[in-house]
Amino acid sequence: MSAPVALVTGAARGIGLATARGFLREGWHVAMADRDGDELMRAAEGLEGALPIIADVSRPDQVARMMAEALAHYSRLDALVNNAGVAEFGPIEVCDFAMWRRVMETNLDGVFLCSQAAIPALRESRGAIVNIASISGLRASTLRVAYGTSKAAVIQLTKQQAVELGEYGIRANCVAPGPVNTKLALAVHTPEIRAAYHDALPLNRYGSEEEIAEAILFLCSPRASYITGQVLAADGGFEATGVGLPALRA
Ligand SMILES: NC(=O)c1ccc[n+]([C@@H]2O[C@H](COP(=O)([O-])OP(=O)(O)OC[C@H]3O[C@@H](n4cnc5c(N)ncnc54)[C@H](O)[C@@H]3O)[C@@H](O)[C@H]2O)c1
């Protein structure tokens, strides 16, 4: 049997790139999709078993082409990781409709479109979908009206997919990462936000791309064969926390 195949979106850098590398280490082949062609080509260089595909997940025509290219190359698909995401932070009064749409079209429309396009191939393999949400989709916070709402919707979409696609043997789960020092986080995490995260994280540190990738790889693997419809927060304990950590540390 040929090696299993994953398609990872937003794979040019950050969590997506770490996930692609993790799949390759475990003997999978990986289609790496991203809309940033230059960064994608640089990332895929020298990665044996990887196929870079330039595509914007928010565009139905490009998603259809992405899936066709991946299947033409590998003839199978065992896992889809909907990781491509954007973050724009701002107060409710400042988040205009253009910002709202920019966030929704990648974070939510993209997950819907890529998953739908992958269903025929995932039916054949009885494969898995892993959607990347965020702790901002589990707990509301300031500045995240678009981002947090898009990620909460991804969590619900995951459950919807698990319920409808279980019939075909397709599992759908969600990883909700805590803060990770990627380009995305560096752009929106001000010093105040960084300090607030440290105050709210029992493990008192940001996570690494590889730590998030481990959770994704597990959920895609046969080791998670009876797990579907779940949200796994890889978040240093953020979701479990209430008030009191700074006082405890003091
Ligand atoms: N970094 C964090 O702190 C954090 C926390 C929680 C959740 N997340 C989520 O993890 C995922 C990965 O984030 P990251 O931190 O690695 O970000 P990143 O910015 O480092 O990487 C995201 C990648 O997605 C690509 N991308 C964005 N929009 C796209 C589109 N429409 N089509 C195709 N590619 C697109 C970008 O070009 C980039 O290569 C995102 O869904 C993000 O919301 C990140």
C-alpha cells in the first residue's frame, strides 16, 4: 500500500509547516497548500515527499484546483488539516465589515470549502479532518470579535462534520491552540496581550509549533480511530483556568 497522504493548508510557515514536517517524519506524503507562493516554495524546498500547491482557501475555484492537483499527484487523501488562518484584532466598534469578511473568508469559509472538496477522497480512505480553531474560539476576549467568532464557528463546523461524515467513516476533530510565537501571533500580540497570556497560562509560557503539530498528528493517525467531534485544546492549561494564577505565583 502507498504511504498515507495529508493535505495541510497554510503550510508555508508556522504551525502548518511544523505539521507538514511532522507528517513527513512519520512516513506520510504531504500536499502543502498556501496562498503565499514565495514562502511556500522556500518552505517546501528539500522536503522529500512534499508537494507545494499555491492556493487561496477562501476561493472556491482555487480550492477545487488545489484538490485536483493533490489527487492527480498522489491518487489518495487520508487527512485534511485546515490550518490556514488570519488574525486581525480590534474593538467591536472598529472592526469594519471588510475586516470581518477578511477574517471569516479564510478562517471559516476556507474550512468549509476545503472540507467539502475533500469529502469524496476522504470517503474512499475513511480518512480524517482536523480543523485548527483557537482558544479564542473557546473563551471570549477583548479585540477578537471577528477572530474569536470565526474560531468558535470552526468548532461548531467540526462537530457538524463529525456528525454528518461519521456515516462514511470520516472523523473530524478540532485542535484549539494556545499562543504560539508565529508570524500571526507576533503581528497581533502586543506586550500587554503577551503579559495577559502569561498571567492566564498554568504552564506560564507560549507553546511551540511542534507541540501543536503533535496534537494534530495524533488526531489524524489511526491512534485516534475512535475519536471524532472533539476539541483538543493544546493550550498550556488556558481553558481550564479561572481567576487567581498571578496571586498564586506572587
Ligand atoms: N499562533 C498562535 O498563537 C495561534 C493560536 C491559536 C490558533 N492559531 C491558528 O493556527 C493556524 C496557523 O497559524 P500560525 O500561527 O501558524 O500563522 P502563520 O501566519 O504563521 O501561518 C499561516 C499561514 O496560512 C497562510 N494563509 C493565510 N490565509 C490563507 C488563505 N486564505 N489561503 C491559503 N493560505 C493562507 C499564510 O500565508 C501563512 O503561511 C491559524 O488557523 C491560526 O488562527 C494560531
